[in-house]
Amino acid sequence: MFVYFPKEKVLDAGSILKPFLGNMAKANIAEYSNTLQKLQGLHLDIRMVIAGHWSAVHGPHLIDRYLDLLAQIADDPKIAQHSWSRGRRAKAGIRRDEGTGRNQSLYVFS
């Protein structure tokens, strides 16, 4: 569930949007992406996104970033953004987020 505060231009995204994907073992990636695309289709004037985990405050770019991360998983289901995924061993890697220019930690689980 998302909650939008129009006067403040703030979207409270709860656990749906966060800086990292987290455990996606049982997620329906296609529906997750569809939900975020529907959110974008509302054309809300978002100044700030409040995430449910890790660092809480983000700009509206977090929605695009999350869609990009979900697309990476759709292309390679072994990629996850979170090292606690069911206790499996992970090989760490780094990719550059082209939107922000920052490095992303990526973990490939075996």
C-alpha cells in the first residue's frame, strides 16, 4: 500500500520501495513492476519517498531505480540486492547505477 500526502508531496511507500530489493524469493517480479508502473501512471507530484527499510528518505527517482533493479532480476533471477536471502552464500559484485552514478552492491546467490 502507498500513501500519498499531496500538500507535502510525500509518498509513504512502506516496504514496497526501499534502497535495496531485499528477499525476492517469492516475489512476482512482473506484478511488482506493474504496480510501480501504475504508480508512475498516476503522475503524482512527488518530492520525497519514505521507504520502509534502511535509509528512509529518498527522492522520486527511487521508483525508477527500483524498476531498474526489478528488470535486472527479471533478466537474471539469481541477482538480489540483499545478503540475507535465505542464508545462501553470495558472491558480491558492484555495478554502477547509471541514474545516480553511484555504485550498487549486487549479490549473486548460488
